[in-house]
Amino acid sequence: MKENKQTYTHLKDYTHDMSYENESSITNKDRKNLDLTKQIDELKKQLNDAVIIDSVHKKLNGTLQKRVTELEIDNKKLAAEVSDLTERLCKCE
């Protein structure tokens, strides 16, 4: 015969709801990698890291672009100077 889990053993047990007495509870620890809130938190952390890296890259790229522009200007000046010196050398011969 089945034992009824809702039987009262003491006179004052009628105030206690025993219908969920042996039920198991699900916690987030049981879900491990399937827990969506955990996955969302990890993705938010990765996004924050990516945003920081992106801002650093943008700053570095801006600095490098300025330097490239300066070098291009210097290169044009040097090319003009070499051209001028070549013309002078040809005139002297």
C-alpha cells in the first residue's frame, strides 16, 4: 500500500502544508552552462572588454594616422630636395 505523504503525525500538524514536502527544487547551480542569466552576464563582460579594446584601438589608429601624414609630407619635401639637387648637379656638368 502507498504511503500518503500528506498524513499528519501530530495533532498540530494541520497548520503545516505538507503537499510540497518531498518536492525537489531547481536552482541555477543545477543548470550549469545552460543558465541564460549566466550566459548574458558573460556576454556583457565580453562586450565591455571589446568596447574598451575598440576605444584603445581608435586612439592608437588616430595617432598612427597623424604620424603617417607627417611622414608623407616629409617624404614629399625630401623628394623635392633630391630633385632640386639632381638638377643642380646636372647643370654643373
